[in-house]
Amino acid sequence: MRGVEIFCAHAQRQSGNSLRCFDLSGHAAQLNITANVIDPGPVETDINSQFLTKPEIGKGIEEQTALRRIGEVEDITNLARFLASSRSRWITGQYIAAHGGFRL
């Protein structure tokens, strides 16, 4: 039976969080639990929509993103759902940048 997923969400490229999650994944694996970091990059949320919808800011972010758009909450929740599913049972200790190619 598959263990419970642990997410270190919103790491925001903080290596400390990434390293802690990587360390946690090694310990949690003994209990059949996976642990991964999701770095969401620029995603429009209720908190930052006033900031990101300003044309000069939103356009600047889009120009720095390979996919030429600001992320949506669904982009991140789809990844989180995948990591919480049994289809990701072989994925642990990973820092996953879900940012549409921001600043590549």
C-alpha cells in the first residue's frame, strides 16, 4: 500500500527548503512516504493578482517566461495531484520547478 505524500510546497527556490525536503525524503522512504518540493514560479493567485495584472508587470513576467504566460493555480494543483497519486510512487526527493520556463 502506498504511503501518504508529503509536500514541501512553495519552496520559492530556497535551497534550505529543498535540502530539508531531500533529507526528509530519505527518512520518509523507509515508511513508503515520498517527499518533493514544488517551486511554483509566477502564478496568479488571489494574493498577487492585483500585482500581476498590472500591464507593465504582467507583460514583463510573460516576456521572461518560455511559455509566454503567467501560471494559473491549476498548473500547480495538477502537479500536486500527480505527486499525491500512485502514479508518482517512484518520485521522491525532487525539486520540481513548475514555472513555465521562467528566466531560462
